Amino acid sequence: MAIRTIIQIGHPSLKAKNKLIKSFNSSKVKQLVKDLTDTMYDSGLI
């Protein structure tokens, strides 16, 4: 479980250029989804 930092609207990271996701079935994307789900549970958002 990795709890990530929740950023707010207006944060510069939201405007940064990011890499294109080529496969939604990759292990990196699956881990990201798990981390974000864990973060939302930990923050009481789910």
C-alpha cells in the first residue's frame, strides 16, 4: 500500500506534460490504480 499526496486544482503538476499510456493492462498502471484507491480510502474519500 502506497499512500500518495493528493494535490488540489491549480497545482502545477496538473498542467505538466505527461507520458502517453500505451497499455492500461501494464503492471505500472495497475499499481497506480491500487495506490490511488488506497489513498482515497486512507483519506476518507471512499
